[in-house]
Amino acid sequence: MNIKLVFRIISILMFIISFFLLFPTAFALYYDEIHEFKVFLIIIVCAVLCSSILFYLLKSDKKQNLSSKDGFLMVALSWLTASFIGALPFYFSNSIPCFTDALFETMSGFTTTGASILTEIESLPKSLLFWRSLTHWLGGMGIVVLTVAILPVLGIGGLQLIKAEAPGPSVDKITPRIKETAKILWLIYLGLTVAETILLMFGGMNFFDALTHTFGTLATGGFSPKNTSVGFYNSTYIDIVITVFMMLAGTNFILHYRMISGRYRSLLQDAEFRTYLGIFAAATLLISFNLYGFYETVGESLRYAAFQAASVLTTTGYATADFEKWPYFAQAVLFLLMFVGGCSGSTGGGIKVIRIFSLLKQAYNEMKYLLHSRAIFILKISGKTIRKDIMYAISGFFFLYIFLVLIVTVIVASSSQDVATSLTTALATVGNIGPGFGKIGPAENYAFFPDYVKWVLCFAMLVGRLELYTILILFTPVFWRK
């Protein structure tokens, strides 16, 4: 492994994070938060100095490329570095005086989980609330993808970073050049950010609230500057806008590019997208039917059902109602959605629709084999043949995902938590969802967990965000062999 190259890239990442810390610094100055302004400024100066020294000491005149091992290690270290630096403003401003809690909040932000330890969100300074939401936005598309866009300029290849960070079972480049792919993805992401911010401002939100909620929506993260999340506004218009953009964020960004390019048929031809919409529609209708009577009108039932179904399916975690007070059938549908997640290539977490769809098709093929043992059945999705090695990888991922959820469930339960709380805490962190059931419902938070559980949940959030293999492979002996 090229450890020097890995840490040189980390130094670049530190500089990028320092740049984005300038934005909450500006907010601190605007809102006259002098203490927070000084804290941000000191952290930026220290991070830039460390980054510059590290980059200078590790410079090389040769063009270098990352190996697969280098890519995995760099991605893991990048998220840890981002979370550590990102936690410092909360800790040194004394807004979150416990470093474990500060790291948990920041890890939750960068991994777009949205699980919070804050009991009184609105009491935080505006600059810290902005930084809290900005970690979502950066983690959504991936700081690594942003880094990849500038690495070729420095003579460093970046394809292995994309492969390690890509949120799906396979990597689909938009263009032959990985740098151009990263730039196009970020431009689409930025365009959606501007569009949603403007639409939310039309709905009555001020600029700060519109921007922070947009960050949480497009990153499918769920951090809100309000204690009661999106429910604070009690607006049908705002609910509809955020629902639409949550679904867009949970869609493969390659499809967004194809739509912009005028290839509209690709939406209907994409089996994962059709399944994704089908799951959302079915869940919305089932929950709406069950909520009729709980809410006075069909329209109101549909509004709350669609929003919450989109929120859980895309692993955003926003809430407009305390769904733990809903009928048990509606809660059961939401619980099942926690196992799904968004589409591959989206900012959503979870198992991903394509994996669920592939496993179901493979299971159906196995049943056909039982009836026709000599027949040959080829697994096809969207007209493309799925290779056996991909199915093996999906099956392995699914097993590891469920196994990790069970392990985290047991660890959480060791802190004297009930089964519902323990299981949904595991699902909500590994799947990067945020809220769950029991003591971590939409009206609750994660503050009550002991420190050792919070560290385990930080690990679960990171593993879930980076698609399991990227982190777990670091714990295998074969990874460290030459």
C-alpha cells in the first residue's frame, strides 16, 4: 500500500473541509455570534496549517494511482477525518461539551443518518446549526467524489475512490473521465439544491431554514433546525415540496443526468426506478388507508402518509408527525420500509432497491429450477444480464447487513433497552435512517445511550454509509498482507 499517497490525499481533504468551514464562519459573523466565529476561525487556521504541512512533506513529482487497497483505506480515513474535524466546532464552542456526543452528531451528519443527541436543537447558535446541516450536504454526494474532481490536476488518479465510495452494487460512470463524472454529479446536486431552496422560500420559509432543510433533503439526512422537524411548519405545500425532493434524492443520479440529456425513456426502462416508485406508491396507499379515521380527511391522510413513506424509504428521516401514535399497521409498513432504502447511485442509504429486487428475482428463478431442473434461467434486470459474481456480491452484502444489524441490536440491548428500541436503533444507524421506534421515535433522540453504545453506533453509521465492504474489509488479515 502507498500510505504516503493516502495521507497526502487526506491532507487535501482537510483543506476542502477547512474551505467549507468558512460558510458557518460567515453565518457566525452575520448573526453576531462572536464566540462561535472565533472558534471556527481557530479551527480553520489549525486545519489549513496541518493540511499544508502534511501535503508538503508527502509531495511527489511522479504521477501516482491508488490501488484498490489504497482506495478503501483512504475512503475510510476520509470519513473519520471529516467527522473528527467537523466535531471540533461543537466541542470547543461548548454547545456539545462531551466529545463523544459531538463526534456522534457529526458522524451522523456526514453519513447522512440524521440521528441526533440534541434535546433542544433551536437553542444552538445559527452558525452551528448551519454547519450541522452542511455536513449532511457534503456527505450526501460524498466528500470523496468532490476530492476526486481535483485529484487529476495533482497527478493522482481517482477511480479507486469512486469504486470504494459508490453507494450501490456497481459503478456506472457518466463519462469516460472520472473527473468529469464527479463534476457532473456535483452540478446536478447543486442544481437540485438551488431549486428546492427557492421553492421552500416560496412556501414561507426564510433563507436559512430553506437552505438547511434542503441540505437535509437532498442528502437524505434529516437534520432540521427545528425541534419538531418539518412538522413545525404545518404546511401542505412544504410537505409536498420536500416529499418530491426526497424521492428525487433517492433516485439514481445517473437517471437525473439522462433526463437532463433528454433520454426520458430511460426512466421507464429502468427496473430499479419502477420498483422504487411502486414501493413508494404501495406504502403510501396502505398507510393512507389505515390513517383514514385517524386524520379527518383523505387528503390529510395521504399527505402525512406520502411524506413519511418517502422519508423512511429514502432514509431521510424527516417527520411531520409522531408516527409512533399511528395505528400499528401503518407503523408496520414503515418498519418494513426501513429494510429497503433508496436506489443505487443515490444519496439514500439502506440495502438499496436494486439489491432487494435482484434477490427477489433470483429467489423466483430458484423456484423455477425446482420445477425445471434442466432448464437454464438467466437473471436479467432492465434488459441487462446480471453476472453471477454480482449476485454473489449482493447475497454477501445482504447477509453482512442483516448480521451487522443483529450484532448492533444485541450491543444496544446490553444497555438495558427494549427490543423495539434496540432493533430499530440498529436499523436506523446501519441504514442511515435516523429515527426509529421505541425510545428513538421521531419525537425522541439518542442522548440517553451510554458512551460505549454511541461509539458502536458511530461505527454502524460509517459502515452503513460506505456500503459495509469498504470498512469491514479493513478488519480482514488479507487486506494487510503484501
